[in-house]
Amino acid sequence: MGILSSLTGELSDSKVAAVFDNEQEARAIARQVQGMLGMPPGQVQVVTPHDARPGRKMEPEDTGIFRTLIIAHYKLGLIGLGLGVVLFVVLYTLGLEAVVASPGLAAALIIGYGGVFGLMFGGLVTLRPDHGPYVAKVRTALKEGHCAVVIHALDHDERDRAQEMLADHGGETIRTL
């Protein structure tokens, strides 16, 4: 599990999509890539313009966003608090006049702001800005009558291999982080 997965709690943080002209081509390539990478069927999806809910195939983890919200805010909030403690200790040790003159207030402010910034980063991770271009590209392709092969990679190596294979088959690829 990658560092991002440990922050989000999702099974598959990385997605790779490739756009193909027709459904038969997309299904054949999906089977081939799935077999070559040894992935279970749920990890490789073919999204077509006829799918009633294509978003389910692109982002299949229903509880993923809520779990991401809780885990990212919890972990990054604690990291922010920890960094705030470290910063306070460093500033106090350096003898910064404002910190030494009022150590209680300085500690509360520095540690508190560390926690707030950690929570803000947790919000950024929850928003998953890397998924926007991926979803937009697949939705645009579907509107134009094309199909997409979507691979839910479990790690960065699997994601990179999947992207390379899809590109080798002539697909226009896009990936998330």
C-alpha cells in the first residue's frame, strides 16, 4: 500500500484510463491487460456510453470518500500537531524572545496552527484534485461515443505498468497520482 493509501484508507488510490474507439476493442484490450498484469476482474473495467452509472466503474469505492475524510483529517491533523510541537521546541530552544516571554501562549498558538494546517491538508487529500482530470477525460470520451478501459491500480508500480500497456495498445491514457 502506497503512502497515499495510508492517508486515504482507499484500496485503490491510483487509476489509469485509456480511451478507445469502440467497445469490442476496449473489451479485448481490457482482457489482455488484465491477464498480463494478473489482476482480478474488478480491477479492470470497461466504461461505455451505454452504462447507466459510469461513475461506479470509475470510482467504485462507495465508502471511500467518507473513510478518506476521516482518515486523512485524523492522520494529517495529528502530524500537524506534532510538527507544531517540534516548531515550538525549536523556537523555544533558539531563545526567540516572543516564545520565551510567553511560552504557554506561544505553544498554544504554534501547536494549534500546526493542527489547523494539518486538517487543511487533510481536506485537500479528501478532495482528491488528481481525480478531476481523469474523470473529465473519461466522461468527455463517453459523450463522444468512445469507450474507456479503467484500471484501479493497488500501487504505483501496477499503475505505471498498466499505463504503459494501455498506451502500447494505442489508447490515449490518463492517470491519477
